Amino acid sequence: MSGNDIRNVIIIGSGPAGLTAALYNARANLAPLVLAGPEPGGQLMITTDVENFPGFPEGIQGPELMQRFEAQAEGFGTDIRREIVESVDLSASPFSVTTEEGTYRGKTVIISTGATARWLGLESETRFRGRGVSACATCDGFFYKDKVITVVGGGDSAIEEATYLTRFGSKVYLAHRRDELRASQIMQKRAFDNEKLEILWNSVVTEVLGDDLAGVTAVRLKDTQTGEEREHATDGLFLGIGHDPNTAIFKGILDMDDDGYLLTDGVKTNVDGVFACGDVTDHVYQQAITAAGMGCQAAIEAEHWLEGQE
Ligand SMILES: Cc1cc2nc3c(=O)[nH]c(=O)nc-3n(C[C@H](O)[C@H](O)[C@H](O)COP(=O)(O)OP(=O)(O)OC[C@H]3O[C@@H](n4cnc5c(N)ncnc54)[C@H](O)[C@@H]3O)c2cc1C
């Protein structure tokens, strides 16, 4: 596989960020290599309707959108390989990127390994993902007009999601495992002042209930103090318990914040010639269009960097 040849650009990750970077670098005749990783196509492969990606007025299924990204990048000469990167050596260009198949060398590296939403880990939650269970209020809130929604979490991001969802839902519940919120005071005030939002204290979701036709109809809640369980009717369950950026292989090599997101200046990491884009470096927007936009930026920066080396 790897041989001694040195690639112009190695892109780690094949979500919207990585495949957009690949498209731009391929059209610049750089023949990029994409190492697709454990989830080829990225997070949109596990969702159904995507209604907010421009250019698709009728909406598009997540997997179909990503197949189109892939076909477009490949059509211009991207080499996509379904391999998982296990380690990197970014001490000097050409950089080394090692998968289970061997080691590739690249003059530049673009990192687009994304972030993984935290789920509860329930079998029933997996069953209803995309059919009543979501980890993205911005993406899926619109589908819950005048419906009852339950959000899990107690930190700032959960309250932000819950508050946002009150624009759509007839009622929004926030199920929190403790008897006080972890969120900042200002976010707590926002939650308490919102008439549509009700907090279910000392409550954990132990099961998602529903059927194949209706999707989610209720969740089973357990009281963390008494152990009692009850059914709580809801049309949707949103997880607001955060994301984990996929950066374990870069620990001690690249600068990252306390949560593990890569720190960048624009799309430049602290290593000259190594760029990062998409959710791996963005804990704010986390959308396909923003990831794709950053992928474009990273590709153009990589091109400029390569020109500067000549
Ligand atoms: C259920 C759900 C629904 C969503 N719906 C929408 C929506 O409707 N609209 C919208 O705009 N956004 C939506 N999002 C958010 C959107 O999916 C993300 O913002 C976007 O996918 C981020 O793109 P990315 O390329 O940065 O990373 P990701 O899509 O996360 O892709 C990361 C890539 O990195 C690869 N990777 C990870 N580790 C390694 C490794 N060690 N070696 C090689 N590769 C690796 C993975 O295989 C994957 O290909 C949704 C997210 C979820 C979870």
C-alpha cells in the first residue's frame, strides 16, 4: 500500500469537511488521499432527512448526501481508502500517517475527524435514532412543531438545546439526573423564565418507548432518589449531553482545548503544514455546511502552503 511515494495532501476523515477538502484539492490537481476512518461519510450517515443543506429544496437523506460528496470528490481524482488512522508523526513534513495497513507520507495533512455525539447507550435509543431520537436540535427541531419534546442533560448545551426547541414544541421537558443544574446562572435563569420549559428533576431515561409506525411515543424515567420508574409521554427525545471530538491520536502532538477540540488559527493548527476543519475544531456550530465550508478553507490553505514550499 503505502510505498515510498509522498502524497501532496493526506486528509484524515470522510465527513462533509474531509470530502469538501478532497474535492477542492482534487480539482487543484493535488490527487489527495482520504483515509475514511471508522465511519465513512461521517455523522450524516446515521441520520435520515437533511433539510438544511443548501441546494436540496426537497431535503435529502443523510447517506445519499454523503454518497454525492464522495462521488464528486472521487470524480476529480481523490483516492479514498477505508482505513482508520492509528497514529501520526507530525514532527516535520513529509508527515507520517499510519493505519492498520501501513504508513503513508504526506507533505501536508488535513484533519477532519469530527466529533461523536454522546448517547445514553440504550438499545432502544439506537432503534429510534432518526425516528424520534436526535442529538442535534438545530438539525431536527423543525420536525417537532407543536409536539412534546424531552431533552436530556443539565449543562449549558442542554439548556441551549431545550430553549431552542421551545420555538417548535408545544412543551419541552428537560430531564436532569440531579436536583440542581450544572449550567451557568444565566442559562439557568433562561430555563426557569421559559414558560414552555419544565425541568424533570432527579430523572434518568432508562428506555425509549414507541413503535415502528409512530416512532417515539414515550420514555421510561427513573427517579434517581427513590428508584421509582414511570412512563413519560413524549414525541421526541433530544440528547444534550455533549460531543467528544475524535482527537485521541493527536494528544500531546497538537494543541487542543480542555474538551479535546483542536485549537486552530483559522484552519491552521500549531504545526506548520497541518490543518484542521469541521467539528473536530468547532464546538459551536457543528453543522454539515459549516464543516464543508471549513473543509474548503483547509484545502485552499494547504494549496497555498504547498506553493510556498516550492
Ligand atoms: C444524528 C445527527 C443528525 C444530524 N443532522 C444534521 C442536519 O440535518 N444538518 C446538518 O447540517 N448537520 C447535521 N448533523 C451534524 C453534522 O452531521 C456534522 O456537523 C458534520 O457531519 C460534521 O462534519 P465533519 O466532516 O466535521 O465530521 P464527521 O461527519 O463527524 O466525520 C468525521 C470523519 O472522521 C473519520 N474519522 C474519525 N476518526 C478517524 C481516524 N482515527 N482515522 C480516520 N478517520 C477518522 C470518521 O470516519 C468520519 O468519516 C447531524 C449530526 C447527527 C449526529
